[in-house]
Amino acid sequence: MAKGQNIRYHLLALAVVAVWGVTFVSTKVLIGAGMHPVAIFFIRFVLAYAGIWLYILLSGGDRRLWYGWKDELVFLILGATGGSLYFLTENTALAYTQACNVAFLVSSAPLFTALFTLLYRRFGRGRFADSLEDIRIGWPLVGGTVLALGGMALVVFDGARLQVSARGDLLAIGAALCWAAYSLFMAEMTREHGTVTATRKVFFYGLLTILPFMGGYGDSFSAAILTQTAVCGNILFLGLVASLVCFIAWNYVMEKLGNVTSTNYVYLNPVFTLLTATAILGERMPLWAAVGSAAILAGVMWAGSSHRA
């Protein structure tokens, strides 16, 4: 890969992560306006799914609906781990704890991605195992893992905060685990089916797998909520920019840079979230949470240096 092209992919990854860092605050605003986390995800992905189909119809792209049982099963897993389950845990976490806390804990996704990749390459077989980046066991991975896990413990079990906040923090870690699982398979599916097609299938199965959780949230779709200027603006931002544009861009980046190299950019999420949350929500981090968050970032960056692209 040419050096100029490589830099372009890294800059694209940085731009996507910057947008995603703001989404934590945007979702928090919607929750504060009375929308349920499940409803936020549903509307967000409906907009993205409609948008990607419009693009396909106008560009003459691949319109097939079925790609065989094996690939459809993989897309189903991707739709759940990168769609419904990821956003269900992340959005629900934002209802219980600060946007900054969620962003820092979700930023542990690169660490889990490296660990999952190491295990899958070691024990797995076939096209997905062969397509993953090579991860080396050494002090960076071990030390970074221990440091990041210690930081997560400080954030989650800070005795100065209520248990309800710890619930939100644990849900955020669950979101990080979902994204790590998504990162194992998405790059290969993008290479095989193309970025737009693979992303379209993720949107479809994300919507399909969220349906069992949709009951009882009719108030979130009321005109009183949806007609608010702040709600409309944030929903359009989440659906068309953060989902439609950024998912296509991110899946393209994973194909070009690899699942671990690209996911390492997630550790920058909290930087953009912290700036936005401070300016818009007025959030402030307690001392132990700040120390723990710094440990998470340092551990993830240290562990990330263990891989070989």
C-alpha cells in the first residue's frame, strides 16, 4: 500500500472516531428529551438503512437480498454485535452514567479486539482467522491489558458514586465487547462483498435483532418529542452522519488497515466526548474516574503497540 494512501485511511479513521465521540453526547441529549435508548437506535438505523438503499438505487449498486446461509449468518452476527446489542448496551449505559464514563469504557474495545484476534488466530481456522492481523504476546499486550483493566475497575467501582452508575459502566464495557466481536469478522465480509453491501446487511440485521426489544416505548415516537428542534437535529446527525456515512467509511478503513490497527483509533473517542460533554452537558469527572480513565487510555495504547500489521 502506498504511503500516501495509507495516511489517507488513517485520517479517515480519525475523522470517523471524532464524529463517534460526539455521538455519546448527542444520544445523552435525546435520552434527556424523553427518548428511550431502544427507540433512539431504531430511528437511527431506519434512517441509515433508507439512506444506503437510496444510494444503491441511484448508483446502480448490488441489490441482492440473499448471499447464502453461511454469509447471512455472519451478517446476522455483525448486525447484532455492531448494531442492536452494541447500541442497546451503549445507549442504555448513557441513561445511568455520564457520557464521559461511557466513552472511556467503550474505548477499551481496541484492547478486547486485540485479545479476541489473538485467540481467534490461535484456535480458529478458515477465512476469518487468516484475514486477521498478527498479534504478538509480550509485555505491551500483557502490561497494557492489566493497566486498562485496573483503570476500568477504578471507573466502575468508585465508592463515591451510586450503584446505579456502576450498572451503566458495566453496560459500557459490554458495548466494548460487542464492538470487539464485530471487528473480528467485518473486514473480511467487506473485502468479499464490498463496503456498501456489507454495511447495508449490518443495518438490516441490526434492525431485525432490535425488534424483540421494541415493546412499550411508544412515547419516544410522540410528536411532542420528535418535533423538538434539538431532537430532530440530533436524530438526523446520528442516523445520516454517524451511522450511514461513518459506518461505510469505517468498514472501508477496516478493510484497508486491518481490524486491530483501525480499532485502535477508538481510544481517541473519549477525547472528543470529553470536550463535547464539558461544553454541552457541563459534565465533570470525579478524581478516581479521571485516574481510571487515564489508565484505560494508557493501557489500550500500550497494548495496541503489540500488534504487527
